[in-house]
Amino acid sequence: MALFKSFLLGDVRKSVANVTMYAGANGYSIARGKRNTVRNPRTPAQLTQRAKLKTLEEVSRYFAPAAVLGFPGRKGGSTFYNAFVSSNMAAVTVDENYEPTIDFEKLKCAAGSLQNGKVTITVDEENGKVMVSQEAQTRWNTVANPTDVLHVVVYEKTKKEMIVEACRNRKEAGSTSIAMDEGWSKENLVFYAFMLSKDKRKASNSVTVRPE
């Protein structure tokens, strides 16, 4: 970069060859050389990030029924899609060919400060049912209200289909039966559970539940 005064050219604002000139302070003009090379926007880190975002964008379409409930504490103009993608970057790995793989057991379909409930899941594949057993709570605080409701998410990975079931509130114990869709296979199912406040403004972090 160079500073100069030109009585012939006055306040110069133009480019000549690889030099750009523009007006500066105190009557001086500034000459700055142009870069000879353009920064490559396709670095390994950028390609990895793009692969993750593309994968999560697709998965968010199928997880929308759960995510729209599970991410209620969004700020400003943030959408449940933004919250879902932000919470799940670590669930996607990318290989040396930039091929992404998603770990559904690490996936989050809800996030928040509420306390999780105690839940057990069993699958009756012969009768096409998922049984959710829930323990009652007796102690309450600001992150565990008796009216918080357990929500269970059943996702079939190959068919990319989902059921979101509202079960019982914290003060109730019992079982909830969820009918599996036709053609669903136990080996392709993944289960998540989270608590949601009665007014649906607060949630817990979702947990992945392995069936017994």
C-alpha cells in the first residue's frame, strides 16, 4: 500500500493493471495492489461442513414432527430447523471422500433445561406394538413439574417414518402402547424420549432409549 498526492490526477478512484487507487484522508490517495490469487472456498473444512449441513437438512424433514415440539426455546427468528441442525452437527461424521454418516443414537430431537423422566421401552414385533413403561415422580422443582408430559419418538431408519407419542405426565406411572406402522422392523427402529411442559414452552434434552 502507498500514500501519494497527485495534482494531475486529483482524487483517483480507479484500477490500473494490478493496482487499485482510491481517495484517502487529508487529500492523499491510496494505492493498493490486488491479490494475484483468489481464496479457494472449497477447503477440506468447508467441504466437511457442507456435507454435514446437507445431511442434517435432509434428516430434519423426517424429524420435523419431533423437532417442532422438542426445540421450543428458540430465540429471535430461529426456526426448529436451525435448532435441530445446530444441536446435531456432532452426530454426523464425514470420511475422506466427504461422504457423511449419521449416528442416530447421538441425534437430538429435543433440547432444554427440564429434567428427564424414567422410561423403559420394549418391542412386541409379533403384534406390531411398542410398549412404553413410565415411572412416577414424587419430587418437584423448577425443572420438574408434575404436569410435564413424556413424549416418545419412534423412528424407522430405512422407511424414514416417525411416530411421536405423548404419554403420561410425571406424577403418573403406567404403560402406553404405540402401534407400529406396517412393514416396520425392530432392527431399524430408534427411540428417543423427552419431557415437555404442559404449555409446550419448555423441553428436556432428548435421550436415546435402547429397547429391552
